[in-house]
Amino acid sequence: MYYDDHPPAHFHVRYGDHRAILEIGAAAVLAGDLPHRVLGMVVEWAALHRAELEDNWDRARARAPLTPIRPLE
């Protein structure tokens, strides 16, 4: 996430040379692309951590420190 980023609430994903932006609410790709397997893992992770992502989105908009979110295990 970036401070003062534009709506809708989203997060940025980087995987090798691939980049994507995913909406938090639907975990839908807004821009970019990821390999199918990676996208599936990111969507699963986002679903598990939706509340934390939404909280960090609010923190970023308020220019407050973000809280770490556990990776997919």
C-alpha cells in the first residue's frame, strides 16, 4: 500500500517481473497481471486478511504506520 493512494481500497502485488493491483473488498485484479497460481494464493491470502488489509488502508490514508500482516502459510 502507498500513503495517499487513490480509491478504491486496494493493495499492490509484485512477483518477479509481474505487477498487479487488487481491490481489497473483492480481491479482484484492478490492473496488471500475475501468474494464475500466484493470483490464487494472493486471493486466498487477501480473503484471510481482509479486515487487516482494510485497517491498513485506513492507516495509509491517515498517513499512520501500517501494521504487518502475516504471510500465507
